[in-house]
Amino acid sequence: MYRAQLPLSLVEVALGTVLILGVALGFALGTPAPDTQEPQLDAYASDTAALLANDPPRHSGATRLQEIVSSPTAFDRERDALSNRVARILPDNVLFRVETPHGAVGTPTPQGVSTGTATVPTGHGSVQIIVWYA
């Protein structure tokens, strides 16, 4: 009685094909990418806050942020310089708003977008930095 046997090379080819197809499907389907938008925005906001908190003042105060929140007059005087400084810090595709006890600078925050925030306490109140993608 004869038994039918597959040649060993055909078995190897079949297993190799299944393995290659499995790896190719793994790359093709993959796993969904994590949402990196909000953590990146939070990083932009906290980096901006750290830079502003350590910037030297233009006129008086310990830091630029303390100078800005020291009085409404100081905020009005430094409003444009603050806006320009934050615009230089952030990438071009990121919009911002800096809110202080004496007013706000930047674009109003739109509804329904992912934002990153950072808050810096100062001796005269807190400064909140909000950023989002344009």
C-alpha cells in the first residue's frame, strides 16, 4: 500500500507563505495610532509658559510674566510685546491665547478644538496659556 506524502519543500513553502502573509497583514492593518494631539499641545503650552516665566522683564519686575500682571497699565504697555514673543516661541501652525488678570492677548479660543493649557502663578495672579492647532 502506497501512502501519499507531500514533499517537504512544499510544506516549507506553504508555511513560509503563511508567515509572510501574516507579517504583511500585521503591517497593513497595524494598530491605531494614539492621539498625540493633546499631549503635544500641552507640551507647547508648558514650554511657552516656562520660557515666559524665565524671560527677563523689559522694564520692571522679576520676570516678564510678573511685569505683565503687576498692573493694568503694565499689561497695556506690554501687550504687543507679549503677543510677539509668544508668536515667536510657538510654531506657525499653532494659535494661542494668554489670559491674565488684567486682560488677554492672542486669538479667542474657538469651541470644539483640542487645546493645550499651562498655568503660571505669579505674585499678582495666574497667567494661563492656551494653544491649539490652526
